[in-house]
Amino acid sequence: MASECILAVDQGTTNTKGLLMDQEGGIVFRASAPVSLIQPMPGRIEQDPVELWQSSCNVLQECAGHAAEAGLKISGIAICNQRETAVAWRRVSGKVIRPVCNAISWQCRRSEQICEHILGAAELLRSRSGLPLDPLLTATKWAWLLQDRPELRSEIESGEVLLGTVDAWLLYNLTNGRVHATDLTYASRVALLNLESLDWDDDLLRVFGIPRAALPDLRPSAGVFGECTALPELSGVPIAAMIGDSHGALVGHGSYEPGAVKATYGTGSSLMMLTPGLPTRQKSLARTIAWSVLGVTQYAFE
């Protein structure tokens, strides 16, 4: 029988990487493709969601080609990527999926005025989501989009226009529009997730004016999200894991006891420390979800 491996895609700010990994975690093959940043004016940073998807296709197909040549069986696809980047696209099934605008990068500061407008809700935001109010957060970018493109409001409210971070965008494309979902690590960076209930928080949805109908379903980090139907080389392969890039680095670090700390260096840098449970609020630290597996949610400070 063919040896089994996992195909992981890491869609980052400046490039997309693909890795074939064996059952011991060893790297069998790697591929990469660059992606570009768009800066229409100072303080605004965007990316083309179609380019992010196509670059992911390129590395997935290259890795799948190597697996076929080497007689390896791909048992599952894992998705990891930049976290707070905001994407919006129209709901379709089995057709070409198109975004309604460029993705708003996690680095973009265009939503500063949104943050100023809802400053009175900063404490509610921190107490429910664990996050300080900042233009980094995905929800501020979607709120900006609704303000800038009011004609989209009715489509977003009806769920005809969907919202998601890059992972949800890739999953939707990989499944040809069958699955709109995200894992709890990405959701914990959006600023709409209640860390206690592990559900989208109705009060925070009202603060940002984000309709629940447009948001992805919430899933654990590990588990079958759906099957790939978009790429013939990977047809029927399950998407078996999704996790934010810094969270994935924390898992890969291999130390899972509370108090373990992982520093991740990339286009941005992050420092995470595992906690015994949902931590109490700290003035200078964000609270987040490290991962969620088999019904157990691991929390962290960031």
C-alpha cells in the first residue's frame, strides 16, 4: 500500500507554501508561490483573493504531482494562513467564485475611524472576545466595507454575500461552494467570538453591524471540514484541519503544557503562552484560542 501523508498549505502575506508531510511529521516535499500586496494609498493594504486562491492551487497541485510520482497517498489537506485578513464573496455552488472586492489585509489601517466610532464598546469587546479594539481586527474591516459599500448590506444580511478570513475563502473554493466554515482559532481573531460560549456573540455583532447570516460556521481545528472537489488531483481528499498560522506554529512547537511560550516570526511576529483554562483579563495581553481538538479548547495569552 502507498505510504500516507498530509498535504498542508500555508497561505501567507507574501507567499503561499505547500508541504507534504509523512506520518512522523517529516517534510517529504515542499513548494511555494509568491503573492503580491496592493497599496492603493498610504495606510491601505489589500490583496487579490483570486491570486491567493490560485497560488494555493499551484502549490497544492505541485505537491499532489510529487505525491503521485513518489507513490504517496494524500490522506488529508490542512489549511494554515494569515489570520485577520478580511474577504467577502458572493455565494455560489459549482461555478466560478468571485470576491466582491479585494481582501483587506491584516496590516491595513483603514478602519481606524470605525474603531473611534465604537470606542465606547472597547471594554465589552475585550471582556467577550479577549481582544483590544484595533484596526487589525477582522470585524472592523467588514464594518468599514459595509460603510464604504452600503449597497452590499442587503446581500450580506441575506447571506448572499459571505464573509470570512482567508481560510474560509480557501475552504469555500476547495469544496466548490459547499462549505462555509472556519475554525475557532481564526474566529478568535475576528473580534466577534465569545470566548466562553465559543459562538458568535450577538452583542458584538450589533456593535459592528455584522449580520450572522454572512459568517462561517464554527468548527474545531481538527476534523473533516469537507472534501476537495475543485482540484482533480485531490478529488475526494478531506480537508482535515484548519488553524491560524501563529496557532499552528504553537502546536508544531510540540510543548503542550500551560506556561509553554512560542515566539513566531514572520511578516508580523507573535508571542503566545498556553494557559490552564480561559484566562482572566490582563491589561496588556490579548486572550485567544490556541486550538480546539476532540471537544477540548486550549486557551492562550498573546
